[in-house]
Amino acid sequence: MKKLLLLGIIPALLLSDDLHSLLEFAKQNNNLMNASKISAHAKEKELESAKNNYYPTLDVSGFYKKDDDASPFQPGTVYGANAKIAVDLYDGGKKSYTKKQKTNEHQSALYSSKDTQKSILLTIAQDYFNLKSLKSSLKARVEAAQAVKAQLERMQHFYEAELATSDDVDRLQSAYDSNIYAIESIKFQIKALKKSLEIKVGKKVPSLGNSTFQKILQQNKKELDSIQALKYNKTALLNLSQTVDSYYYPTVHIEDTYSVYKYKDEPTMANRPIPLLANQNEIMATVGLRLFDFGTLKEQKEAIKLQADALNEQIIYKSKEQQMQLELSLDRIHTANLNIKSSKSALKAAKSALKTITEKYSAGIVDNVVYLDALSSKTQAQAVYKKALNDLEIAYAIYYYYSNKNIEEFLE
């Protein structure tokens, strides 16, 4: 018999997922996490582009021109190719500030990606423990339904022997039907929450293993990654405003173009071909300065500054919110511990009362109303106790999140 039980338990253990394995799998397979990583990679490419913008450019082109009416001194068809090297000797600091801007945007995207990951992992942990609470409630309801069913069958035998009234049977039947409805309702909640968990994890979750968090209250906390992302975004905007300023500075641009030419229908004079260019090397330096633009750049810079001010307000708000949530998470842990102590005592009392009342009910000393009340109290107390245990785990997960820790590192 023991061997059969072991054979049934081992496959279930192999198929079950503890919270740590779910979080690790989600890191690689959650679509939203992957999207945030791709966004950060895109910002990295923009930064590389800004760095490469310092180097000279090389352009090559070919051309072909045909005139319907060629003049005596100009060929009807000209074709050739050219190569041009260009470089900005001075651009007023545009490239430097653009590089700084892209560096800040890349850092912001990295922190935003970290925040997305930590936020999703927290919701996975919450779903995991809420799902375990629902499963505990379902187990308690099933046990209650089985107990009521046994009493219902017993009472039906008494009724058939005319030792009980139809009212006794009907009351137990009603209690049994109510439990069946509650069971189906909980099953639906489990199914809905399990689907939500599977989408976040990125795979099917056959069953849940056992996981708990370390119970450590650390004094040190770091700013949330979302706040760091906002700060880098603000700095990026300030660098963008400096880029706008640079348009008022002089620019020095130099180009070197080498061209080769070929002709058809070359013009002649006195039966002699007119000499035409076979190649040409052209060097051109351009100095530019914006003198007036009707305040366009000034208004643009002011708009960017207002965006930076808006981000600063968000940073202040998010910092206050983090501190508030951290304080609340400590209160939540304290309350959860008290709830565990209280619900454990209530469960102990409910079990003892049910045992006594069941014996009295079987002996006909108390009626089914008293029995059903005792059974309901025990069922509820059992579900409340299990939920209290899981609520404590969720409370620690929230505490670690708002301390800006990696919650998976605190799993036992």
C-alpha cells in the first residue's frame, strides 16, 4: 500500500513547480519582460549610432545626363561617378550632447526593463500564494462536503426507517448543495488565477510546489528602478535642451569630392575635339551660423525644460510612494503575523468543537443545525489559517519589492 502511495506522489512532485522555478522561467519567457529587454537593446543601438556619428562619412554616386539639344561647346551625353568624404570639424556640441542624451536614454531603458521584471515577478509571487490559498479553501470545502454527505446518507437511512423527519434530510441536503456550489465557485477562481499565472510565467503550471520567503527585515533600501529610469530620462531631456542651444553656435563642415567624367558626342572645333575634364577633385569648407529663427529654438528648449520639470514631479511623487509602501509593507507583515496567531487558535478551537459536536450529533444529543454550524466554523477557520500563512509570504514579497530587492533571492 505504501509503495502505491509513493508511486502516486512521486510523479506529482516531479511535475510541480515551486515559486523559484516559476520566477526563473518567467525571466526568459515572459513577453513583457522580453519586450522591455528589446527596447533597452534598441536604445543601445541608438547610442552606438551617436558614437559613430563622430567619424567622417564616405558617399559614392554615379550620374548620367543626356541633353536633347547639345550645344557646339557641350557634349550631349555626360556620365561618370564621384566619391565624397565629409566631416564636421565643429558642430557647436550637437554630437557631444546627443551622445550624452542617448547614454541617459539607454540607462533609463535598462532600469525600466529591471522595473518591469521585478514588478511582474512580484505579481507572479502574489498569484502563486493566492492560488495556494484558494486550493486550501477548496480542500476545506471538499472535506466539509464529504462530511455533510456522510451525515446526509446517514439521515436518509434514518428517514427511511422513520427515525428522522424530512426537515432533517432537507436541511442536510441544502448544506450539501451549498458546499457543492462553493466548491465549483472556488474551482472557477482557481482556473482563472491559474490562467493568469501561466500567461505571466510563459508555460503551463500543472501543480504548485512548496515555497516560502526568508523572514528578514533589512534596514537598507535602494531607490526603485522605476525612479532611476525617470531620473535618467530627466537628464536625457536636459542634454537634449543643450543640443537645441548648440544650433546657435557656428558650424564648420568640410567636404572632399573626387569625380570622373565620360562623354558621348564630344563637341569639336575646327575638326578638333574640345578639351573636357576627365576628373576633378573638389574641396569645400562651409561655415554656418544661425542668426535669427523667430524664437523657434527658444520655444523648443522651453518645451523640453517643461517636460523635465514634469518628470521631476513624478520622481518626487514616486519617492514618496516608495517610502509609504515600504512603511505599509512592514505594517502588513505585522498584521499577517497577528492573523496567523489568531487564526491558528481559532482553527484549534473549531476542530475541537467539531469533534465534540459530531460525537453528540451522532448520539442524537444535538440537532443538525448545531452540527452544521460547527462544521462551517471549522471549514472557515481552516481556510482562514491557510490564507493567513500565504498572506504573510505575499507581505514579505511586497516588502522586498519596495526595498528594491530581487525577491527570488529571498526564497528558501
